[in-house]
Amino acid sequence: MTTRSAVILGASGLVGGHLLRVLASDPAYGTIKAFTRRPLDLSRGTVREVVVDFDIAESYRIHLAGVDDVFCCLGTTIKAAGSQQAFRKVDLEVPVAVAREAHAAGAGQYLVVTAVGSDARSRVFYNRVKGEAEDALRAIDFPRGLKIFHPSLLLGERAKPRTGEQAASLLMRATRPLFAGPLARYRAIDALDVARAMHAAATRDGGGVEVYEGERLFALARAS
């Protein structure tokens, strides 16, 4: 059986951590590289941790050679980043820079988590940056496509809980049945389900740009 290789950005995060485990349990992936900014002791089995400096493309360029699938689960908040400029770096500049390098190295597809409401013309800074990132990624023609995931509030236990998010999660869990039909795109989703959806999408052939949100995202998670 021909095995695939993958790179994950953001493997220490909520979605990325689940995705790392999902891919590691799939025998189709013979090598999984987790790009990290500091040592996290992630290497085991088919997973190899690669400490990189995202400010220096040469530090990760060589590790993209021969990679089939690149999964980007990077994301932060303005509060955690410390400034709007730092937020843009994590949520826009790094994902796009790695995508360009991955495309040049021959990667087949790029799968990225942004957010529901992403729009480069939005007046909301968070949504605008996410939308700008998507627009930049759409300009990169991956042979097997660009796959974008638009979750609403992510449910799950974070290593570092975000202020107010736990209360919001309880509320969103309780009201999830109310978010049906057109409102499904705003329904909270378990981070594990986003990871499962990314895994399922990676197995599907085809090029171009695919956007998964709402019922389509939930259905894809169930298909994994």
C-alpha cells in the first residue's frame, strides 16, 4: 500500500492535537511531521516533531519536500497574541508563507481551519484577517485543492482555557439543537469533529477550492 505523508501546523492546539492523533491512527499516513516553534515531545510512532522558525523559510522548507498533505490548524486571539500585528502573523502570514513553500515543494493539497464569518471585507478585524488569509490561499493552485474549514465556537478542553470561553461553551452546548438549517453554520462544534472532517476531506479526490461549514462540515465529520 502506498503511504502518504503529512505536515501539521498547530499540533499543540485544540483542533491540531486531535488531528495529530487521528492521522497517527490512520495506516495510510506513513509519516506525519508536526511543525512546532518549541520542543513539545510529540515524536512517537509515525509522528516526527520538527522545531522550526516560521520567520525563516529555510528552517522548514527542506521538511516540506515529498509531503502530500499540509494541514494548518494555527490560530490565536488578539489577547493571546498581544497585538493585532502579532495576530496577523499567526493567522495570516505564517499559514500563507508555509502554503507557498509547500506548493513549491510539490504538496498536493492544503487544508486550513479559519472561522465562520471569514471575509476580507469585514469590519470585524478577526473576520477580516481570516478572510484575507483565505483570499491569499485561494491564489495558490494546489493540484488536489485547497480545503477550508469554517467552524463556529470550538468545544473541547484547551491546555490554556480562554477567558469567557468555558461559559460560552456551556451555553452553546445547551442551545445546539436550536441552530438548524441556515443557522447551522453558527452551531458550536467539537474540536475532534473538525479534526475528523479534515481527515475525511483529505481522502477525497479533486482540485479547486472547497469550503466546509454548517451542515456540510458536520456531515463530513460523521463520514470520517
